[in-house]
Amino acid sequence: MKKSISIMTVAIIAAVLIAGCNENQTATPRAAMGNGEAVSADVENNPGKSLDIDVDIAGLSLLVVHGEVNKILNNPDSYAGKRIRMSGPYYHISPQGSSARYHFVAVEIADDCCIRGLEFIWEGGDAFPDGYPQDWADIEVTGVYNSYEEDGMVYYYIAVDSFNML
């Protein structure tokens, strides 16, 4: 299932990017999103929750964010259990013929040619679509990097404890 999702993700993102790149070949990188200072109501109302963040890639330059996301995706086990804060455009995938939904924070490469994303799971959030933004709206998520197994494959995600629409 995930293999077909990955192929579908690449196709959707490629279509969006090709359309965008053809419109503006000299596009400059978007400004980094998030100010890195937001504290969610979840943490404010739950003093037991830690504000310690091991990997903070919200509000950094796109080049730095892309590099860090590549490190996370290429070495996911070394990030397991670490708290990550990340901001960027939201998108989701709903495979045809399935009730499953996969949610991502996208990271644009500095030259606006490509997008990568980190999956997140927001257990405490509203049921989709309530509480979720439209695709490509800017969000910031904070949570612990974990893994799950599906169809014999291991996948990594951010277990969200703070979700903010920017």
C-alpha cells in the first residue's frame, strides 16, 4: 500500500511543481516559515509535557531545513525518540480505494524544484478534515519521531503533541 502511495506522492508533487516551475523559472526560495517561539495550548495546559526540542528545523533557511530533513530521512533510526519541531506546507494523501490518510509537512528544496516531506500523526487532533488546513497551507508540528510497520515495511513519522496553523 505505502509503495503505491509513494509513487502517487511523487506524481502529485511532480505535477504541482512542474506547473509552478513552468510559470516562474526564476522563482526565489520562499521565506522560512515559523518563528520558532510558538507554544501550543497542549503544552501550556499540560505542564508535564516537555518543551525540550532535540531537532528544531522551524524557521531556518530552506537550505538548512532541506539538509536536516535529508539527514532524518536517510538515518531515521538515529532520530527515533527525538522531539522534532518543523514547519512548512501541509499536504495529505488518501490512496484510492482506501480509507487511510497520510499527513505530511513538506520541505521545498531551495531552488523550488522539489519537495520532500515528513509524515506526521496527530492522535489528539480532530478527525480529518476538521481541524486540518487545506493542502499547501503553512503549519508547524512538534512531536517525537517514531516508527510503525505497515505491509512488512517500517515507516517513520512525527507523533504530534503540538500542531499550529501559521
